[in-house]
Amino acid sequence: VNNELEGTWEVDDVSGAKIDFDELYPNKKPIITFNFADHKLTGNSSCNNFNTTFVINGNNIKFNDPMATKMACPGEGEPFFFNTLKTVTRYSISGNTLNLIMGDIAVMRLQKK
């Protein structure tokens, strides 16, 4: 089910940030990896590694609160990433691009790695 999501994706755009994407993530872009066998989402927020679970029904998706390592992170990138992830209600995939959507707005765009 939903094997198209399986694997690793790198964030290349987020909406709603007060600063440019490259300023938000100057050193490392966030990545997420879907593992359907374990119903887990793992990744890196651009600073800390994290994992969480998700619930999926068709194209509707909800991410649960992530558990992350506790390295101190500069800037607003990590909290913005986690807060945006929590707003996601559904997804769409076109080719190698994954859009995470809240309502009718794509809030995060990722590319397949």
C-alpha cells in the first residue's frame, strides 16, 4: 500500500517561512524516510535526527509528534520543519516530487533521493 512514498525524500521548499529557504537551512536540508514495513517516518530536521509514526488513508496523511535527538540547533529551521509537518493533512506525488499539503496549500515540497 502506498509504495510510492517508500524511501527517502529531501525537502527543497517550505511555504510560510519569514526567511528564504536557503537561509532557513544553510548547511543541510531536512530529509524524511518512509518505512512502511514498520509504519515509521525517520529523518533529519536539518540538525537533529528524529522518528515518528504516521497514519495514512488514501492520500490523507497525519504525522504524530516526532521524537528527536537533543542537539542545540541554530536558527528557526528545525522548529519550522516540525511545526509544518504537524499541519500536513494529505500528500500528492508527481514524478520524483512529493508535496505535503495542508487543506489546499502545499506546505512542503520534497524530491526523491
